[in-house]
Amino acid sequence: MGDAQTLGSGPLLLIAAGAIAALLVLIISVKLHPLIALVIVSIATAFATGIAADEVLDVLVDGFSSTLGEVALLIGFGAMLARLVETSGAAEALSDALIDRLGESRAPLALGIASLIFGFPIFFDAAFMVMLPIIFTVARRVGGGVLLYALPAGAALTTMHVLLPPHPGAVAATILLGADVGLVILVGLVVAVPTWFVAGYAYGTWIGRRIVLPVPEVLMGGPRVDSADPEMPPVRVRTLILLLLLPLGLIFLNTAATTATRTGAIDGEATWVALLQLVGSTPLALLITVLVASYVLALRRGESRRAVEDLLDNALRPIAPVLLITGAGGMFGGVLIASGIGDALSETLQDTGLPLVVAVFLIAAVIRVALGTATVAITTSAGLLSSSIVEADLNAVQAAAVVIVLAGGSSVLSHVNDASFWLIGKLLGMSVVETFKTWTVIKTLVGVIAALLGSLVYLVAS
């Protein structure tokens, strides 16, 4: 904003609450399209909080573009990879192998465990798009509705994304609070597995059996590479697993190079280091995987280049609504941040007088609910609390536990100002109410359980 904010914390927080309530009414009761509702409420909130008229458009566009700048390429390349995996029969081959070895009743558990592993180095959006065709194929074969399989997998991915480095929120909190990265990973892993089992597997399968939805057609359409064609060799399960591990390995190289640079083990100015980090960045890792998959799953098996081009083009068409609504959710969050509501929350919550771990959780949770982005919530909270935590003279394990508690608070109550709320809801074909009953509850359980377990580690280490 060009001018300093003149409204006090109270009015700003009331405006934020009113804006969120207005969104819910417009989307749920009035049935206004979410994209239109988000833009209207974002504009109204900008004016209500005193953002100058000549700055409103810039704030809206910045919020929209910064969100899509993070997820558009991931979703786009992820959709292409998902389409190749689904149409080639590779997803069907892998799902058959999983079910043959573990049984149909354990399919949600198998998908969840695979997602825990896959979600360790890969950001939530990209990992979910890669897992989606496998989830859809298992759901079609076994039956019982798509949520029964998608929710445990999605919960596993978001649990790893929220709690563990190298994901951005956990990294920011670790640095700002002066914690040790290795200990944060260790404590995070100890916390993540039981957290996922209760929030993702137990609740996810329970609610997935009660809200039965068909497998969406979001990845369908366009030409199919027919794996049943006798002239086209079948895709081996080993081939698909290696393909799925390719972005994992590239991103691991990026992480290793970045960590070695920060510790001084290698020269961060070296050209080869920069190239390694570039190739291992998530968008380029997915791009490379799409290129390899295009050859391995289609061209090498006899498909024409034109058919592959059409297939990839068709993969992008169904995701346009998902991208636009996700960007609009980021727009609304950007308005809340630019208006000074985040600063107002920080000032209001700073002097809570509560025990450290309780204050850490509540501050992160309230900022998360107001602003909608976990990364901003955890970064803002860590910056706000850093001096207090340094003064508390915590030992290394306690500091790592505080990072986990903070990360837990940043996960709770995902709703209409959170990009992942729209991403999950739209990709899985859920209504807004169904997304609240499933994804919002799962994200809240992940945050609360992780914070409780992190607090237990904190107390034991005292």
C-alpha cells in the first residue's frame, strides 16, 4: 500500500471476518461461481481496508500471479504426466500390482504410505498431481468412491509438506527459530507418521466411505494410448516406478546442493552447482519427467508424435478452472496481507501471556485462518516469536519441537482463502460443503495432532 494503514487492529480483524463470511454466503447459499465471488470480495475487502483505488488492481494481480507462479507450472506439468501415466495403462498396471500384493481392502493404506514417501522431498501440489492417476485408477477398479483413496494419499502429502524440510514453511521456521535442520527432520518424522495415520488414514477412510463420489473426468479426454493393443507392448510396473522416482531424485540433488552450499561444503558460486539446483527445481524436475515419460510411455511404444502432442494438449484443458480458482484464492489472501490484517493479527497476538507452545500454536493458527496460506502463517509467526524463543534458552530438541508445533498451527482450518482448498475440491469433484467436511477437517486434525505430539516432545526434552 502506498499510504500507511489508519485502521486499528479491531476494525481490520472485523473486516477480515466479514469478508470470509461473505465469501461463504456467496459461494454456498447464493451459488455464485467461486472465481467471481473471490474477485468481488477481494475488491470489496481492498476498499474496506483503505487500499487506494489506483493500487487495488495491482494488489489483486500480485496476489493472483504470485499464487499461480508457484503452482501453475506444477499443476500443468503434473497434469501432462498424469495423462501419460493414465492413458498408457501404466497406472492400471501399478494399481493391479498393488492390489494383487496387498489386497483391495488395503489399497487406501498402500496409497497413503506411498504418498508419505513421495511427499518427503516434493511439494504438495506436484506430488498430488503425480499420484492422481494412480489414485483414480485404483478407485475405478476397486470401487467405493474416489475419496476413500484420495484422502489418505492427500493427507500424507500435506502432512509431509507442512512438517518437514525441505518444504518452505518448515525451512523458514527452522531458520528463524535457530533450530537444527537434522533434528527438525527427525522429530518431524516421529510426529508425521502417527499424525497421518489418525488424521489421514483413519479419518480419511471413515469420511471417504460416507461421502461416495465418482472418479472425476478431469484427466480424461483426448486420444488414448491403448495398452491392450497387441502391437503395443505393455508398460512394466518397474518402468513406472522409475519414472515416479525421477523427479524425486532430481529434487533430492537440488536439496543436497543447496544444503551443501549453505554449510560451506561446496562453492555456491560454481556454475555446476547453479545448474544442479536449476535442474532439481520442482518445475524443471517435472518437465524433465514429462519429456522422459512422453518417450517411454508413448513414442517408444509406437505412438505418433502428433498423437502425443494432442494428448498433452488435452491434458491441460480440464485444469483451467482449477488454476483460475486457485489463483483467485491467492488473490484474496494477497489482499488480506497487503491490507495490513496480518500485521494487526501479529500485534494482537504477540502479548498473549500463554505458555510458549500454546502461544506458538495459537498465533500460527489464527494467522493461518485469516490469511489462508500456511507458508505466510508459519513465516510470520516464526518472525514474531523468534526473539521470545531465543530468550527462552531452549535446548536443541525443544527448539525442533517448537518448529513442529508452529507448523501444526499453520495447517489448521483450511477454507476459502486457501489455494489447496480449491485445488483438492475441484480436482476431486467435491462441492464446497464436501470440501469442508473432508479436507478442512483433515488439515485441522493434521495440525492439532502434530502440535500435540510436538508439545509432548517439548515437555519430555525439558
